[in-house]
Amino acid sequence: MEHDRTTTLQAQLRRMLVSAILDGQIPAGSPLPSCRALAQSLKIARNTVVLAYQDLTEEGFLIAKERSGFFVNPDVLSARPKEAVKGGEGPASADEPDWVTRFKCRPTAQRNIVKPANWQDYPYPFIYGQIDQTLFPLAAWRECSRQALSVNSVKEWANDRFAEDDPLLIEQIRTRLLPRRGVRVSADEILVTVGAQQALYLLSTLLFDHKTTFGLEDPGYTDARNIAGLRNCRLVSLPVDEHGLILGPHLDGCDYVYVTPSHQFPTTVTMSLERRHALLERAAEKDFLLIEDDYESELTHAGSPQPALKSLDRHGRVIFISSLSKTLAPGLRMGFLVAPKALVAELRALRRLMIRHPAANNQRTVALFLADGHHDTLLRRLCNVYRERLAAAVTAIARHLPEFTVNLTAGGTALWIKGPKDCDMAAIAAAAEKRGVVIEPGAVHFLNQPGPANFCRLGVSSIQTERIEPGIRLLAEAVREVA
């Protein structure tokens, strides 16, 4: 038995025995080795084997016979359906469908961010959107998970919640998260989603068709562009500058405009308050709606964040989406959407057809994590750490790559970097990867192709401070090699 550090020896032994029984490797009615013999064979404690045997006996996998030992229960295998006879592994039949001709769209053909699946194995992962697991408050999360598994909590979340979300989580979003952004709404104006991306997908499904004109910041969020692309709607490039989205005539023909005012994606700039007011006035005047993605506003490193567009909206023209991916963990897929209750009601009905609702046990755990103040503590820690890391990255770039310019940011977890005009960041990324450095070329974020090749994004959320300077020094070596 290979030891797995992620679980106990008893759990590993149980899993191994269950697999052997269900796969027929231990025939029905066969005796198992004695506890002492198996313990000696596996070099584990005898008590570990005793507990695993007892557990499997209680669940009906084994039968304990006095003075004889433990035997595989024949009823376990007899209750299983027989496997269907598998066909041969020869060439495909001519009758098999041609799937390619049946696809109505090809998501795999869309341009998207590409990074190594094993990025955690690289010593210098300047990856965006991932977390440094050493910063995750594991003890606090485990305690909240334990509370969510109490008898009373299970009774509450075990039921189907397609018609509503966890009331405790909605209350925490309404009273703890949204007021920080200046947003005050009622519970029926909030919908929990499987991350911010599901919110975008739901909105595009409900509101977009081939006649829709959708304005996107350029450069901008790749998945917003790709999700809208599935609806065959018209995409309009909206330029940005050091103050965020530029207001101009390109806005006037849009039905919906996607905007990231807190930290523009991917340039990280913050939209000025004056421009926010002007954008809201323009939306009312020209009759378009704004989809505000507030994806990492709480990670502010200096002063107070600018108020959300939603908090300034007096005409109901802003749909607000956010998530906890950047503060908790992207694997939790926990986000939310704020909109007028009539829109939320339709989105909830649409969500029911897709997934019914996000996992209720996760909703309750997140709600407890927020209610107990753990999220506030984590935010303070993350802001301090990310401020330090971004400063280290800016200093290292100035030292090793003085010909590169950096967008300084008031928060967030990444830097948007511009190289010399003839710089090919894709080639540099490939050369850097050979040195253990992972960066993200920026061309994929531009709507019109080919996009500028001399941009890249450098994330700091998953790399520890002491590795930043050595990593950028190696990145500079890759730049010189390609040049």
C-alpha cells in the first residue's frame, strides 16, 4: 500500500479493500488475512487494520465470524448488476456518428489563456488566478466545514434548494460583502452562482442573441468574450486608458457593456470616480446596460477602494457580479450576482435547468466562514502579502528589465507589463518556461487578432516573495535569449 499524505492510513486501507472486493479481486466468501498478519505485511499498526475491518463489517462489506475471522460478504457482489459485454477495440464502425458535423459551436477552437497543467511544479509560477495554499486558513475552514456537517446544519442544506440559496449565505453577502462596495439590496436581488463565469453564462443565455451588440473592454476578459461568442452576437471593441474604459461613440450602439472598473482586466487600472458617473449617465442616455465584474475589488493595497458602479446607479442599469475565487480559492467556485429581482427570478429559473443550484453544503460552509469573521482576517493578510509581492516584482522588473514598463496598481494580484515594440512575449514565455518561470503572454486578451505581441501579465498570488526577484532575473535571461 502506497502511503497518501492527504488521508489517514485507515481510510487508505478501507479504500484498498473496498476496491479489491468490488473488482472481484477477493472472491465472495473468501477470508481476509488476520488483523495481525495484514498489519505486519503492510507495516502499519494492528489497530488500524482492526478499525478498518470493523468499519467495513458495519457497512456490510465483511462478515465477522467468531474465532474464524473476517470474510467477504457474498451479498455485496450479488447485488451488483453484471457488466455489459464490451465490444472489440478494432477500427471504428462506419455507422458511428460524425460528431464534428453535429457541433453547433466549437468552444475548443476559441482563443484562451493557456498555462501548464502542472504549474505548481515550476519554481517560479507567475500565474494569475491561483492561490498560495500556505496562505489559506485551513484550520478555520475545517472548523466551518465541521459546523456545516452538524446534524442541524445537514437537515437544512440536504434538501433541494433550487428555489432559493442558503439564507445564511445570502444574508452574509447582503450585510457583510456588498456594503463594503456601497451596495445595499434586498435578499431577492441576489443569486449565488458557481463562480462569476456562471453568472456571465446565465446572463448571455437569457439576454443575448444574434441581434445583440455586446461591448467589451479591449484588452479584456477572455472568457467574457468567449461566452458572448457562443451567442453569435456582435462584439464591439471598447478601448481603455490609464483611467479605465474610454467613453466614446463606440458605446452608443451597444445593448450591453461589460466593464471591470475596480481593476481593469487585464491592465489593472482603476476607473476614476468622474468617469464612473459619466459612464452611468451615458448608459441612461443611450439606453444600454452595464455588466460590472467586481472580481477582486476587496484586494486593495492603499486607501479605500472606489465605490462600485452598482452603488452609484440610480436607474437600475448595472448588473453586478463578483466571486470569492481571488480571496478563498478558485476551486470552490463560489460567486454571486446582484440585479433587479425580476431578472434574478428568471436567472434562478434558468440556473435550475443547468445545475439546479450550487452545492448547498459549500454554501453553508462559506456562510459560516464569513459570519465568523475568518474572511475579514484573511483579507487583511492577503492585502499585506500581495502588496509586498507586487512591490518586489516592480523593483525586480526595474532592475532586470528596465526597458519594460509596468502598470502600477492600487490593488489586485497582477501586473500588466509592456515590452519593447518588437518584443515577442509568446517566444519569451516559451524560453522562460525552460528556466522554470511561467508567465502569461498578453495577446490573447485583445479582441482583434493578431493582438500586440509585446504585452504580458505577471501574477503574484501563487509565488512566494523570496522567489520573485530570482524568477524575474531568469525571465530577463529569457528576454535576452529571444532578442
